[in-house]
Amino acid sequence: MQLNLDILQGYKTYIAAVGLLALGVYQLTGGDLPTGIHSILAGLAAFGLRSALARPTAPPATPSK
């Protein structure tokens, strides 16, 4: 059986980022401060990476004559 994950196109990074943030909060509430902070920072980095990938790139500038 093969899963069709086309419906998640463009949302997989957001889902992973939210999962990492939730994991970090869970770890913080459990008393594991360094690991919780690490997970939260990884989630924020995933959000930043996704927004950077979604940003359109500008066409290269042509030199003026």
C-alpha cells in the first residue's frame, strides 16, 4: 500500500516545525532545559528555512550600457 502525500505539498516543513516546537515545550515542562531549548530553536530554524525557500528569487540584474 502506497500513501499519496501530494496533499501535504508545501506543508511538510511547517508540520515538522510545529512538531519540534511542541516537543521542545514538552521537554521544558518535563525539566529537560537544554534539550527543550534545542528543540525549540530547531523548530524556529525550520520555519526560517521554509520562508527562505518560499521567497522568490530576483532575476539577475543586467549591466546597463
